[in-house]
Amino acid sequence: MSERSLRGRVAVVGVGETAYYRHGHAPEPEVVLCLKAILAACEDAGVDPAAIDGFASYSNDRNDPPTLATALGVRELRFSNMQWGGGGGGGAGAMANAAAAIVGGLADCVVVYRALAQGQFGRFGQGPQASTLTGDLALSVPYGQMSPAQWYAPKAMRFMYEHGIGQEALRAIALASYHHAQSNPRAVMYGRPLTEEAYDHSRWITEPFHLYDCCMENDGAAALILVSAERAKAFSQAPAYVLGAAIGAGYRVHSTPAGFGTPDYASSHFKTLAPRLYAMAGVRPADVDVVQCYENFTGGVLMALVEHGFFAPEEATDFLKLENLIAPAGRLPLNTSGGNLAECYMHGLELQIEAVRQVRRQSTSQVPDADVSLAVAGPMVTPVSTILFGSEATL
Amino acid sequence: MTSESYLPPGLPIPVPERNGLSAPYWQGLREGVLKVQRNSATGTWQWPPQWIAHDTRTFDLEWVEVEPRGRIFSWTRVWHPVHPALRDACPYIVVVVELPHAGGVRMLGNLVGDPRQEVAIGAAVETVFEHHPDAQPPFTLAQWRLAGSGA
């Protein structure tokens, strides 16, 4: 193993979230949600909030570290980090940045956080309201191509065309999230199961995405606390160790909305990341016990699972069946909290929390002996990121 | 010269950047000409507009007129409007068009004609210059129709 590795050197010791709301329904300001999620993660870990010395987030979170550190009475701010890139591609990246800061001695106790109250600000799923546009947006929006679903649908369409993959593969991904949400009282879609028939009869948003292929938009906040492995056992919960992580993109992956120019178009952009992830973690795809994979749209999950080596594109239709994707006994339990589709669209940070809960044996859809737990952030955007957690048994 | 627009008015109007990067493209469309960038030294095509050639890291990209045709690389049919101007315009088809004769660069556009038509990846298409002379400022979009589907 290379000296330059995160493997086994940092652990998540605390996780926390607010109640999750439909977008526009948060009863409190976004910054209050953010603070409450951080305090919940501290409480879970048994960490004094004043001892947090680093903050990491992504996707231009509106709540900046100096504001949070001041509000929380943090004694000393030592790390203040924003992962570049919009969308949810930075979720695992923020975790990796926090871990790297700890390994590098920049900080000792870093909180990764994300807060969203889209009702109080703009919504992701709305098109731009400007009267004129320049640059890459000018090449897209005048053609009615202006929302994430619209930008990413043709990527999935092309991938499905190249490999002969049908709608039922996307449906299985959606059904898995909804299935798991029925066991998770935190989930916005708890008590609202989804059937094959309801999926099939749901309206198109933009082909090949039905309504249920698209993430929700929600209000809430989530946070995780990371410390060095040496200190991890001093806290209340079983540590979830970072085994490996990777951030980035392949060759000339254009930012949305110029993604049509990306040479490897029909991709979730994990082809170069997954080998680095597995090499750092010292595991193979077959060792992964449970997967949380960011569902902006189910087509991104399809490609991300392929690019993480769980099956070949030609095997996708056979592999992506509901029974294979559900805890406790499926071949590859997927999105076991309900994910972005059915737990909450907390920009994927809820998936990082769920990956940790699996390692701790605290999921509401627990996979037995889940020692190696994968969390994939933001397929199809750029840069993307991905992270593996392990129990103590994996060290 | 005017042509009927595929989508209703009210969407944001494309304009060149203040620094003029894509101005030759937009001016070309107004004149019924499709232009993309090419590295004058290596002949490497590049799109969307950029200041620097990615292969030689030189700043001498040239604007080259290309034959206004391509083939459908991918597509989506939009059923859910996310802009007020499109409230009654769904469904509509967005295509990603590849230009094999220009290094395989790709661009977006609408596939004109029946919005409920079957769309075939690989189908040959040709540019329809959709002029908006009355817009402020006036502009032209590069739309696409199936090759040989009429004037």
C-alpha cells in the first residue's frame, strides 16, 4: 500500500440529520437546519461542538464555515473547505477532503455538512429566468434543454441504446429505493410504496426518465463528524473507517450544460475513479457488501454501478432486478435508506450517512455483516466522487 | 428570411459573451452558415467554443464553416416543462447531433417535425436555420431535421 493513502486512517464517528421535509416545507431557516444537523452529529458521536476545528461541504453550500464556527463557539477554525462542482458530485469528495485534512495534520475533528431549504432559495429543477444567456447556456437553454433531468437524459438514452438496456432496469433502481424507504421512518416517502404498475403508468419527465426516475427536491440538513483512527474509539459509536476515496473525472469531461461535448458521453464518469478507489481501499467490487449510489436520475445509477465493476453493461438487465437490490439478502443491496428518490434529497449526504449506518449495523434495512460499504456521489456530473467505508474488521 | 420557430417565444435569447468568444458562431448562424472551431496547426476540431486548443495549448483556434449536417447521437423527448414559456409546448424533442465531418463534435438542437415521432440514433439530419429577426437582439438557432425531409 502506498504511503499516500487514506486507508484506515480516518473514521466517521458521528452522523446527524434534521427531519426531512418536502421542498418549501422546512419550518426553520436553512442555517438553523444546518446548525441542528451538526449538533445532532456531535451528539451522536459524543463530541463537544466547540472541538470541531474543520468544515467541509460541496455544491456551494450557502452556509460558510466562518459563520458556522462563530455560531457554534468553535475554539479554533483550522480547515475550511468547499469541493468544486455543482450537483451532488462532491458528496464523497467533501468526505475525502475532510479525511485528507486529518491525515495531513491540518485538522483533528472535521464536520462534513450540507443544508438545503430550496423553498427559501431557488429550486434546482427550474429553468433559468434570465432574458438573455451567454456561453454554454446559450447553446442549450434556447432549445428547451435547461434542467438537470433534461441535460442528463440523453446520456442515459445513449448508454441504454449502446447496450440494449430497457426501461425495466431503471424501474428496478427506483423500486429498490422506494422499497427501503418503507422501513425508514425518516424517509419522506415512508408509507408511500411504489409498485411496478405505478412506475409504468407514471408520467414521463423527459425520456427515458419517468417521474420516479428523478430525485425529489427536499429541505433539511445532514452532517458527519470525522476524526483520526487513533482517536476514533474514544467516541460513542462504532467507527466507520474510510478505506479509500476518489474524486474527479476522465478526459475532457465538460461541465453541464456543455456536457454534450464530452468525448465519453454515455458515462457517469467513474471509469477513472473506481480503479483508484479500489486500489486505495485494497478491495474488489465483489468485496462490497452494500451500495449507496446517488440517484439524481436512475440512469446515472445504472452507469455508475457498471463503472464500479458490479456488472458489465450487457449484464445490466439481468442484474438490475428488485430482488437483487434489496436488503438483507439481495446480491447488491442498493440505497438502503431510500436514497434521493425516497428518503430525502439531501444532495446525497444522506447516502454517506446511510453507508456509515450500514457499517455500524444501524440501518433500517440492515445488510448482515456489512463490513465494506460504498457511497457514490453524483453520477454524470463533473467532478464526481466515490468513497468506501469499512468496519474495524476490514483494517 | 424567417422560419417558424420550433419552441414558442419567451425563452432566454442567446447572445455572444462580452468578450466575444462565440460571436463568430452566432453571426454565422444569422447568415445561414454553421461554424465551429478548429486548431489551425493540427486540424483538431473543438466544440463548444474555447480560447485555447486542447491538443497544442495554443490560442490560435480558427472558425471554420462546416457542412450543416450530422447524425443523431442521442436524444430526449421533454414532457415536463420547467420554464413558463414552455408550459403548453410539451412534448418537444432535443437531439444531440454529431458532426462526423468535423471531428465528431456535437451540438444540441431540436428535431423539427412531429414531436411524437420515433427518433432513431444514427439518423442523418441537416441543419434548419431558425431565424428570430424580431427578437431583441435578433438571433438564429441551429435546429435539425431528418435528411431529405423537405425544404
